[in-house]
Amino acid sequence: MPQYLDGQIVSDINLNANGAQVNNTVISGTFTSPTNITTLWDIPANSTTSRSAFRLTAVGTTSMGTTGLNTQWGIGYGPNAATQFIIDQEAQPASAVWYYTVTVWVMVNIGGSGGQAYIMGQIRAGQIPNNSVVNWTLGVLPAAWNTTVDNKLSILGNFSASTGTPVFTNNCSVLERLG
């Protein structure tokens, strides 16, 4: 499997082969509306057919300030990742730090301009040392997925407010072509 340098532009040819791409760019901020917390990953036009599958994974932390707020994770997909839905929203206590892993699966079951894909997301998060655990899965079954146009895929994050200065910090994301 090829290895890519941090920040390297990966061509359509690379993505069309089975393998993975890693982006170690740290994305951090206080987001109060759904915001890309991962790279806006490109799935090129005509690179997918029925039975194509992708997995996007992100790892990071959410740090709450002096106020407990709701923390929300979601998925952006389609051209410009403009179609969005929320995987989960959880109340995070004041001064808590959660470590999270978000995984998104896209499984194309019909190719073409009227294509469809099953899109699922799972969030796992927990506070250390209290070992509180969030484990939630949600998806769109099936979702419109036009394989003849350039598609994007991203993981979204935001807080219900900016009170107390909460911070999302996504450390890296990995896009894998599974088939």
C-alpha cells in the first residue's frame, strides 16, 4: 500500500486503487454550527460503481470550558458535502475532556446519475478518568449518491453554543477505499 506525505495531493488514480489516505492536519476550533472537522475528502466522478465502499475515520478530543454544552457529530456528503445529517448529540459536562472516534461508511449499491448509497456513522466517545461512554450509530438508508459527479465526504462537529469556550480538536482522519 502506498504511503503519502502529510499534505500531499493524492490523485484520482491513487484513490481508485484499494488503499488508504491519511491526513494528519489538526483541525481545531469552537464551532457552533456543523463544521468540517476532517479534511473534505474527494471521491472523484466515475470512480465508484455498485459495490464500491469507503470508510472515513476521525480521532480527536472535545474540551468543555466552564459551561456544560451539547456536543454534536455529523456527516457531510455529496457534491461539496452539502447534504448533512447528525449522528449524535450528547450533553458534555463542564470542564470535561472527551476522546472520540467517529467512523463513517459509504456503501454504493447503485451506480450512475440516479445512484444510491448506504451511509452510516458511528461515534464513540468517553471522558477520562470517569470512563463515561457514548456509543451511537445512525445512517441514511438509502441516500442519493450520483456516481457521475465529484462527491465529497467529511465528518462534522459543533457545540450548542460557545459559552465557556469549548474546543473541538480533530487530530487526524483516514479515508479508506474498501472495494
